Amino acid sequence: MVRAKLAAKARKRLLEGDKSAAAAAAEEERDGPAPPQHVQRKLTRKVKFLERVAATGLTTTKGGVAKKKKQRPSVALTDLASLTASLNETAAGLEGAAARRQFGKSVGTLKAREKVAEVETQRLQAVLQHPQFQANPLAAVASHLAATLPAAPLPAAKGPAKDAATLRREKKKRRKERARQEAAMGDD
């Protein structure tokens, strides 16, 4: 309780600017018997911290520490109003499939995101203009996936399903066998 009062007095004096921190600490020591060394060190650390806080001016500001503003997403990927215009522009400059760059999982910079958006809008425009897609979009997507994806692996032939009791018995047998092997190794 006494320590809290002493610390509160020191903070108050420090914030009011009546006395320096050293004078405040010296006056508190004169009020009675000297506190133990660890209490004095703790008090001086607090006073130094409060001096640094007062020097930065954070205590006198109205709102305290300012919050960071949320970063808004880039306009290149969120501006859907200009999507049709960009599709028409990029359709004219569409290059062959050999010149197309394969993008990785993540794109770091704004320029790279804009480049990815441009390439993808070109690809979308080419797909939308394809006559097979215009005739039947679902069939076109299915045939594209069948042509580009590898064949699905055949499922492994499994034996008849075992019930829970059989599985428990087999597990117990494996444990016993393992325990016998460990015991045999320990005897050697």
C-alpha cells in the first residue's frame, strides 16, 4: 500500500512538472525509514519510464496512441466497373499461350498483382469469345478439364470391411507381439 502511494506521488509530481524525478525520489526517502534496495530500484525504474513517456508527449495527447488504419485492398483487383473496358482493351493485345507466364501461389507487389489481373482478364476474354464456350459453357469446361487434368488414379482394391471388434483384436495382437519383441531384445 505504501509503495503504491509513493509511486502515485512520484507519477503525479512527474506529470505536473513541479519537481525533477530525482528530487521527488529524494523527498520520498526522507519521509521515513529508507525502503529496501529492491524497492528503491523498482521505484527508480518506474520514474525513468514515466519520464520517457512524458518526454514523448503521449500522455498529453487527446486520443493517446493512434491506431493503425486498415490497409485498403488494391484498386486493380476490386474495381469491377472497369472490368468490361479492360477486357475489351486486353483482347486486342492477347498473345499466344507460349508467351503466357505461370504465376505462383502468391504475388507480392502491387505491380505483380496488376499484371496477374491483366493476364487473367485476357484469358477470361478469350474463353468468353470461344465458340464452344458460347454454345455450351458447362460442356466446354468439362472437356477442358478432361483434356488438361491427369487421369484419376484407380482406387486400391480393398478387402472386405472389418468390424470394430475384429480391428480391436488385431490391434491387441500387434501390441502383444511388439511387447514380446521388446522383451526379447531386452533379454539379449
